[in-house]
Amino acid sequence: PHSTTLRVADLVMDSARFQVTRDGTPIALTRKEFMLLWLLASRHGEILPRTLLASEIWGVNFDSETNTVDVAIRRLRRKIDDPYEPKLIDTVRGMGYRLAEPGEPHA
């Protein structure tokens, strides 16, 4: 059975209730933001290409000109990273994004 809870550092996600907390503080996310964060968290430490994120979350194959994924990541960062330390969302230039705990080796 799939776990309904994911934890990365002080970020905790509950998919049964669509709830996210960081350092114990509830964070309101849209459904897409939640899905995006869940995908990153469930494969944390792994670099996920934009194309994979786009097809998994939006169900489409984006060409590289589309910035939908980047915009969603930016909104997520504003909610789960900007007010907190350490930052969890990494941009891996030319490759994609990953959610990683500080000190986790880059893949």
C-alpha cells in the first residue's frame, strides 16, 4: 500500500487530506501544486526533467518553450521555500528540478 504521508526535512505532506506543513505551519497549495510537490517529494534527491513533470501533472507533452512547469515551481518555492530555511527545491540547469534535503549529494 502507498503511504499517504511524505516527509522531507521539516516538510510533511499528507495526500489523504491534501495537507502540507513546513516546520509545523500549514501551507495552502492548489491541487496542481500539491501534485507537483508530491511527485518531487516521492522521488526526492532525483532530478526530474520538466517534460516528466509536465506530462505527470498536466497530462501533456510540453515543448521546451512552455514555462508552465517553471511558473508552478516558482509559486511552490514562494510558499514552501522562501519563508523557510533550508531551501528544498533545487533547479538543476538544463535538466530539471529536484527536492533535496541540505547536504544530500547532487545526483
